[in-house]
Amino acid sequence: MSASQLVNTGVSPQPDEQMLAQGSRSRVRIVRRHSTGIMGCVLSLRMNDAAVATLGVLSGLVGVVPPGGLAAGLREIAAGGIVRRGEVLTWAGSTGDAAGAPSFFGDLTAWECSDSSFHLEDLVPVDVVIVDDAPVISGEGQRILLLHGVAFALEFSQRVYGLNPPSSVRCILGVNETNATFRFHQIRPGESWNVPDLDNYRLEMLVVIDIEPANGR
């Protein structure tokens, strides 16, 4: 399976939205426009081959829905929202020292990723067994975490759309046999938490979601 194949969204747009699917390294570009038709946002998904194979997204995102809907704990985090604190974005309930960022981190991007990171397996009902003092999540459990992670990212995007002034934000979802993490950072020139070629992450499934104002800011 090639990560350069087109991924079709398979989702019907709402009356106030326009969606565009465009393929590039398993990339989905979704253009959303407010009902006024003045402001829009672009949401892009990229994922490595392992994530493509697990989600089966080449047949459309319509089936990428967690069984039973998004976990209650994830809905609560999304509902809490995000805020701008100086030069960084944080969860509204973050206790991180935003005024001191980036602190001992290399840049603001690394600070935001550390501050925003949390484990999905703490909130999604999957079995985690301990083998030789290490957590192990089954293949099916990893698939469930990936489904919840992508659904959470789409829900989270609504909070990014509401930022004023607008910011471009990247979400990074990683799932492997021991854990699943979600983190975000503002997209800044010359800074990145992940390497560009997602297939370099051979031990986990990785999904990168970019949420950008249509004006390119």
C-alpha cells in the first residue's frame, strides 16, 4: 500500500461548509467555510502506512468513527478548549508556566508539545495488560485508540477555528503497542516536533493533522 495514494473524505459537507479532497502522501485536505462565506479554514491529515492500513482510509473517512462515539473523557477535554498565553497555546486548564516558555525546551514548539501531551489509553476503554513490567495494548486496542484519536482531532479543530487572532495548529497522534499520545503545537517556520517523512516512525502509527486559517496565517 502506497502512502501517496488519494484518501477520499467520504463525508458529506454541512450546508455552511465546502470540502475538498486532495491526495499527497495519504493527505486529506478539507476546506471548511463559515456560513458568511468570508472566513474559511483548511484541515489536512497525513499518516504513515501503518496508520493507513489500520484505519482503511483509502475507502474514505466515513468509516473512521469510534464505536459508541468519542469517549466521554475526550469530549470533556475538547469542551475545555484552548487559550493563548503569551506566545504559546495551551489547554484552558493547563498549569504550565507559559510565561517562562520555552524554558529548558529547545523552542516554543517543543514546549507546547510537552505541555499539551496526554495519553488516550487513560480515557478510552481499552485493555492494557502488563507483561514483564511493561504495558501491552493489542492490535485491536491500538485500532480503537487510533479511531478515537482521529475523531478527537476533528473535534479539537473546532476550537482552533475559534481562535482570535487565528493560528495554524498541528496535532500529532501516535499509537503503538504500549501507549497512545495526542499533542499539539502552533505551526512555526523552522520548527517541527515530528520528522517530515512519517514512515520513519516504524514502531508506531502516526497521524499528523494541520489546521490552518484559509488566509494562510
